[in-house]
Amino acid sequence: MMENLKNRLLAGEIEKILQKGIDLSTDVMNFIDSTYGNPSFNEIEKIIKDRGSAEAELLLELIFFPDEDFQIKLEQHIEKHVFFTKDQETLCNLICDKKPLTKIHFPGKSESLIIPVTHTEINHFLCRLKITRNLNKRISEVIIKNIYDESISLRIRVKLRNSRFIYSESKTDFLCSFFEVIESDKANFYDILTYTLHFLETIGNDSDIYQALMKRKMTAIQSLQMAISFENKIKQNNIETLILQGITPLSINKDDLLKQIEMVDKISLSVFGKTDNYEEPLPYTFNH
């Protein structure tokens, strides 16, 4: 009974969103313009109506790709239950049985396009909601206890749901400590969180997380030093001379590197209460 209820409740919320319509973001429109050569409204409508064509499939896949803001609208309903692969098919059938229509809203345009939503689009949409990637219970409890702003809490949950690492014991312990101490009200919180989750995806399940962070920091410092060294060389020689000398041109964003170093320090000091210091000062100041 409860299994059926949870699916009906979530299906109902998705149906409400589809009835309201989908607002295409500027990024999506830019992609459509670059991919299809700045198509007119009528041209977009023609592409979509040609269901089954490669162009239509690509465009519909893009339109029905739930971005983070879209996911947040549903997260408060998803987080209350545990979903399995079989639930995804049940949800898909529940929604498709209603033969849903949705309205596509284009940014900066008064026209809207009403289209039927097929089983294929609903299935792709549900896959990208990651409803079967259930959050680790310990981490979820820490978020509830320490993150009081619901909008921040929901976005954190969506980011965790979208991440690809396995909740090993060491990574779970680390994230519990992270959410207990990190300042979620700071302007750079989401940058730090995004960096942290990506970092966890790149290391082994049983890695020493502190040492892995310090390795990241050292790599960033070395890259920064290489960038400074190359800039000094290019001031004294033209690029052709450097290439003849066997020096490979570098394209490194120094601000990004320093930002990485600052985030690693913030994470390490917050969670572990320490960070490795290097004898030589950084050869560059962050250009805020």
C-alpha cells in the first residue's frame, strides 16, 4: 500500500510540473541555437513534431533534462521515500497513463509550444532525477541537524543525488564531519561543496582523504609555479623560440588554481583542523 502511495504522490508532483510547463533556460536556448543554427519558433516546432528523427530525439532529450533547479522542486518529495528501479517503471506508467501534455516556454519569446509527453521522455526524465540513488542515512541525519535553511538543504541533497561516488565508510565519515562544520551560509559554499563532491569521485573508496587533499593542493601549487615560470619566459622570448627550445606552451588559469588551493585549505582546516604548509610563499595573489 505504502509502495503504491509513494509512487502516486511523486507521479502527481511531476504531473503538476508538466501541466505548468517547462521553462527553457538561456543555456539550453544557446545550445539549441548553436546546434540547429538559430532556428525560428516554427522550425523548432517542426523538429519536435518529427518524432523518431535523430534531431527530434536530441532536442527532446535536452528539453526534458531536469537541471538542478528543476530537481529541487521534486527533492522534498523524493527524499521522504526509498525508491528502487521497479519504482521508476511504475512511475513512468502512472504518468503516461494520463497522456500528459506540457507547454514549452522559450526565454524572451511570447510563443509557447504544447507537445505530448511520451514514455521515452518520461523515462529519460526519471533516470536523470536519480531517484534510485538514495542518500546515505548518516549523512542525511547530519544535514537535518546542521543545515537549517531548507533551500540550502534541498540543493545539497540534489548535489549528493547527482554525485557518482560510493558511500564508503571513510567518505561517509568525512562528509558527516564536513556538513557539521562547514559554513553553509557563505557565498562560496556551493563552490566548495561542488569541489568536494567531485574530489570524492576521483579518489579510491579507502583513500586517506586528508593526504589526497594535500596531494591536490601540491599539484595545484606546482601547476601555478609552472604557469608563473612560463609567463616569465614568454616576456623574454617569443612563442616560436620557446617551442624550438622544447618548451610546451601552457594554458593555465592562475585564478582557478589559487581558488582550488584556498578551497582545499578551507576543507582541510574545517574538517581535519590542519593543512600542510609549504616553505615558499605562493608566487601569485588571487585576482578577486
